[in-house]
Amino acid sequence: MLDTIGVDSVDELFADKQQQHRNPTLDLPPPMSECDLKRYFGELATMNKTPGEYACFLGAGSYRHHIPAIVRQLTSRSEFMTAYTPYQPEISQGTLQTEFEFQTLCAQLTGMDVANAGMYDGSTSLAEAVLMASRVTRRTRVAVLDSVSPAYISVLRTYAEPPGITVDVVSADNPELNEDTACLVAQQPNFLGYIQDMQAIADRAHDAGALFVVYADALSMAMFTPPGDCGADIVASEGQALGVPPTFGGPYVGIFACKQSYIRQMPGRIVGRTVDSQGRTAYVLTLQTREQHIRRERATSNICTSVALIALMSTVYMAANGRHGMRRAAELTYQKAHYLASLIGGIPGYSVVDGGVFFQEFAVQCPMPPSTLNERLLEYKIIGGLDISEQLQNGMLICATEVNTREEIDAFAAALAEIGTTV
Amino acid sequence: MTTLLERLSQDRRQLLMDRSVSGRVGATLPESDVPHQPLPEEGLLRDTLDFPEVSENELVRYLSQLSQLNFSIDHNFYPLGSCTMKYNPKVDDEIASMPGFAEIHPLQPDATVQGALRLMWELQQRLIEITGMQGCSLAPMAGADGEFAGILMARAYHQDRGNTQRNKVLIPDSAHGTNPATANMCGFEVVTLPSDANGNTDLEALRFSVGDDLAGLMITLPSTLGLFDSNILEVVRVVRDAGGIVYGDGANLNALLGRVKLGDLGFDVMHSNLHKTFTQPHGGGGPGAGPVIVGERLLPYMPTPVVNRSADNDGNLIYTLKAPPQTVGRMGAFHGNFGALVRAYAYICTLGDQGIANISHDAVINANYILSRLKGYYDLPYDRSCMHEVVFSARNLKREHGISALDVAKRLIDYGIHPPTMYFPLIVEEALMVEPTETESKETLDGFIEVMRAIAQEAQDAPDLLHNAPHDTPNTRLDEARAARRPYLRWQPED
């Protein structure tokens, strides 16, 4: 090959590179065989305390649910897994049609007109929703209810402040808006797990001429009135709960849905239906003039990915469960969480916060710092809830879903009672 | 009149909602094992969820058939410039799905996820070593997200010094669209830098563009022309002397591995598209991961979290998630795309020291081999040896036979090869950008070369064959204008 190229050694091809910086030393370990690799990574994996082996009651944006076997089987197919972004529609109809299915399912789940093909995760989807609201209204402030997850507010600040949007965190009880407010942001259920009267919040936003942006838990929408029926203009959600393993936080997929009138302001990939030169139905990436590879600095976002494979996991999950399975998964989750809350409510020293109706998680005031409690719980092979003592004194955010068995839940309550008596 | 065959082929494309039959379900759920808990009042609950009802078997067959309409790296050669579509080792998928990685929750206490944190820390160290930088945050979830983090850091650096007048970011005209889009998202004004006749940065234009309002430069090395900018040291010096931050777009890192470290050249920050350089199945468009790796000046500003290592009183190593002191903040809800990080680190471990350097060696030879053997058949706008990719132009075919880069690309599909990147970089007319990667054999390259030569001949002998390509695909060329003019973005009941 070097003869064909016409050089004596590969170094001649690198001759452009500055002599003094060429071929640096690379201080890396030697290569590992496949056998060594599996052993080493297996060791790393077993250093973790893994839910499944441990009963786990964490939620707060990442949820454990049963994932039907077909999700992994279908998404592991090489044809889906190792395909490129579908810029060449004639050889990408598999990806494009499944993305169209994802858009349909997300639009129906959220109760909105349209959805895009996917964002990085729920939190960035929410941040992009706020940027879009600012473009639509040409206003430069955003009001976020103080009941929204602190992590999401933090991501929102990362995205909103550089282009000059001011983030105002406002009281969920009485949100103050002004004529510069582009949108009001609410989370349903809120960070502590409780269902809010969304229509009332929507009215506050719309009265001020602002859009109403909702971050909604994905599975809860199968059971509770979806944001599209409560005046939402843009809905963001985290698709992870729908068929994606927790994977220490990613990759996930952000759901992004909105009203039809805003489609040309949307970020991200969008698949549309069209016909081919022989008149047959086909799918294609569309409205690409919004995107960075065409519009460059005037694009609606710099995002390129739609996290297609993770979106496909959610698509398979939603399709497999279907109309009745989705509702059933949500109601089972509701049953488990409420059973757990009823047990904890009866343990001396613990009190479940009365924040109204909740879905899968709820806040508890514990008789000791949650970090101490969580450390003790590990002895019982239990991973406890999230330490929210910054929001609530000795507060713990506790989640149960359909994968938590009654046995696990009873054991958790018993352990809390036992540890509680040692205060 | 539709024939039975035609109808059956249309039926295979029927959407889920049109396949729905009341009462069918494709997944089972357990019965509740806890005492019944009363549901909330009816008014809070959803009336109906308009979702399809399909059986497991139907769903599997539908999606399996759909999948077969795709090209994929496991079935086809992808000489797709700038995308680094290399083979993804299967063992990495197996490793990433180990329960100890896939099932752990992102909010578990650090003490319960020491294996995961150690993996992340080791990956940070490897990326720092490979790029000659000082620090690394794995938080960004894609290449464009890494760019975003990098330019946010440049912004924070200037703001910290009270230099809010530094509002311009220089970007070469050959850059990916994400660069200007990113600079804009960070509130900067974009100034486009021209390339000179050799495809290098135009130094005169650069010197003219720098001043007190300079925030920084975003540059891809090698450039998207597949060329190593021979002026790069001078480019870096000019920008740094003017007080700017030098950002390296790591999209083409494959060409540099073991050859040059951007840190040594004076770059302040770069991102690495782990899914390209260190493999992750592309998934039809994600997921990826885009860690940022930074030099000393930007260390305090890295996105949160970063994994720290320390020793406890007994000398045991402890790994913890930490926020850098003046962090630009969170890129996402958690710690980045951990699943992609596991795969990338497994790939780096497999290759080791020698294997990493071999990547650039083989990738550059493969690209130059194609360059040498297709030169004369396709125009070569910059006639010099290339790095890991080569940019041809179909302008000769266009001029002589009315054949565009698009026609060549679509004809390649008939031969079972994924088209190269087309019409990019924007500064090359009728561009065809070819990146073979290091994982392809000489036989595969020879096969590609033979096909490309045959297509050049067909352009002369049978141009309509190219205009109407592809021929043997599930769909012929699509009416993309119609899709954009009348957006139809979801299934609708009246269908």
C-alpha cells in the first residue's frame, strides 16, 4: 500500500506535523485480550452494589421498571444498532419509520400535537423547551416553580444564561410573572413526587402572555391527565422509565413535544412522512433548515443526535405494553409506592409529607440524617431513598415501582423501624 | 389496480396504530402482591391512552422486517467522511450490559458505586494522557454537547477576568455546523475564517481578525478537508497572544492518536467523540458521548461532575464525584452517558499503548491508498497527501456529464456501499468526503475503488443509471421538499 501511495514509510504522511511534537510517548497500559477484558470489567462491575441484588428505593429522575425481553432483543439487532444517522433515506427506512413511531407515541402520551425524534435526556429537553419558548415569545426571562428538581434547574441555568435568558425561581404557591416572562416551568409530579393542579398553573402563565412548559414524568402520563389536556404548550420528559436500564445515569432519551404551530422553532431531529419517486410512502428527516448542518450559527440548537437507539428502546416498550399495559404498569407502580408510604407512615419517628396525591415517590421526614440512615440500610441489603435534607430537614425522597416486591417493601419498612429505634 | 404483491409490500410498512387490534398486548405484568391502595379521584386520571395494541410476535416481526430496510456497519462498508464509522467490537456490548453497570442508579451514594467511579476515573486519565491535557470531565453527552461545554468554559474564563467585551469566536469556513451553532448558543458572535489555497488556515486573515474582543478559536485538526494544518503552531500562538482560548474539535482525533497531542500544541480544551474514535455502535443516530479534556487555564471551569481519587487513612483509594470550583454547571441530570463510557474504556483497554498508535497509522494509510488510486477519476481539490480522510470533488463529472456528487452517492448504494459524506465541507464544490477508518481491510478498499472507478465510467456511458439511482432499495429517491412543505410528523386517525 505504501508503494501505491508513493512513500517509503508512514512517517512521511505525517511530515506536516510539527517536528518537535511528533510521536509523543503514550503512557498507557499494554493491550488486554478479550478474556482479560471481561475479567477486569467484571471485577469493576462487582465492586458496585447493584439494585436487584440490593432492594432499591431511589427515583428522582431515574426509575427501575420491568423491561420486556423484546426491548433488548430488538434493539440489539445489528441493523438498528450499527446503522448511521438516516441522512440517506433510501437505506434507512428502518430507523426512520421507527423514529416516526416514537414521535407518534410521544405525542399521544403527552397529549400534544407533535414530538421530535429525541433529545439527550429529560433535563436537556426541558432546557431546550425554555430556549424555544424564548424564541417563540421573543422574551428573555423564564419563571421556574421552586418545586422543580434542583438538578433540572441547574441544567436549565447552564443552557439559559449564556444567551442572556434570566432564570427566576418562583414560588409554586403563588408564581410571580411579568411581561418579560417567556414561559412558566412546572414539573408533574413535582420534585417531591406530588401531583399539582396543572390547569391553574397554565392559566397563570397564559394570563401573563407566557407559554406553559411542563416537565412530566413519562409513566405517570399513562395514568394521570396528561399535560396536553391541561394547557401545556411544550412538554419535556425523560424516556428512561420506558424500557431503558438506569445505567448510572445515561444514555437516556429526552422526549420533546409541543403544539403544531411551533414546529419550525423545535430543536432536534424530526422525521416526516413523504413519498418516493414512484409514489410509495416513505419517511425522511425533515425541517432540516432549522438544524446546525444547514443553518449553522442561526440553527435552533447545536444538537445532532436523537439518541435513536434509546428512543427505539422506549418505542418497543411503549408498543409492547400498549394501551392497557402502560396504564397497568403505572397503576402497579402506584400501588407499590402507596403501600410503602402507608407502612412508613405507621413507623414511630417517621412522617410522610402530606403533599396531596402522589404517584411513585414521596418525601419522608426521618428521625436521623438520611445519609446515616442510608449507610445503615446497606447492612440490610437495601439502597434507601435520596437524601433531600437540603430541601427538607432529615428529608428522604422515596420511590417504589412495580419491580419492588412486597417482601422488599416490608423488609425496607422493618429496617427503617429498627434503625429508627436506635436514635 | 394494485396487485397482491404490491399490497403485501405496502402492508409490511403499516404503522403500529394501523395494526392495532383491541385486546392484544405484547408484554406481561405481574399481579399486585400488596393490599389494594385506593386510586385518586377520577378527575385527576387520564380517560384513555390512544396507544396501539399488538402482540409480542407481531411486534417482533414488524420491527425485524423494518430493521432489514437499513444499511448498517455490520452489513456494509461506510466510507463516511468525518463520521469515523469503524467496526464496533461485540465484547464491548456484552461488558456494557453487565448488571453491575446497567442496573446501577445514578443517585446511589459514592461508596456503593466505587467500581463505576473507578472506571470513569481511569477513562479520564487515559483521555488526558492521549491528548496531553490536564483534566477531563465525562459529563457531555455528545460531541456537540462537548463543544457546548468547551465554549461555556471559555466564556466563564473571560468573565472571571472581567473581559466581558470578548464576544467573538473565530471559526474556519471548513468547520462542522455544530461549531457556529455552539458559539451562538453560548452568546458569542461568529467570525468565519477563510482557508488558504492549500487548505490551511489563512494566517493573514487570522491576524487581521484577532483583537481585544476575541474570545477564542474553534478549530478541527486535522481539518474537515482531511488535512493537517501546517500553520497550526502559528495559529495557536496568534490566538493565545491575543488572549483567546483555543478550542479543538476532536471529531478527527482518529488521525492524531499517538502522533500528536493537542495539549502539546497549546490547545486549551478539546472534546472527544468517544462514539467515533473509541467506538460505540452508532444506533441510527446516537447515543454518543463527548467528554471535554482541558489544559491548565480551564481546569476550574469544567462541567460537573468530575471523578476525584484520594486515599483514606488506611491508604485505600476512594473515588468520589466532585464539582470543579468554578464549574460551568451541569450538562444533564446525571454524570454523562455512562454506558458509552464503559464501551469506550473497554476499547482503549483492548488496544493498549501500541494499539492506540496503530489506529492513526492504519487510518492514514487507508485514506492515502484510496486517494492514490482514485486520483484521476475524481477531482482532488487539494492535491497533497491527506490524513485519515480524503475529500474528492465530482465537479469534473458534473461539468462533463451532468453527474452530481449526489448521483455518485446514490449509485454507490446499488453496489452495497454507504455513500461518503456529500456536499461537505461547504468550501468544496460537489464534495465527496471519504473516510475508510483503520478497521477496513485492503480487500474492502480495493472493492470500493473498483466500484468508484466503475461509477466514473458509468457517468460517461450511462448517466441515467446514476440519475435514477438507487434502483434496488425499498424506496427510490424521496420527495424531501414535500415532507418539509407539508409536515406530517405523526400517525393520524383519518389515515
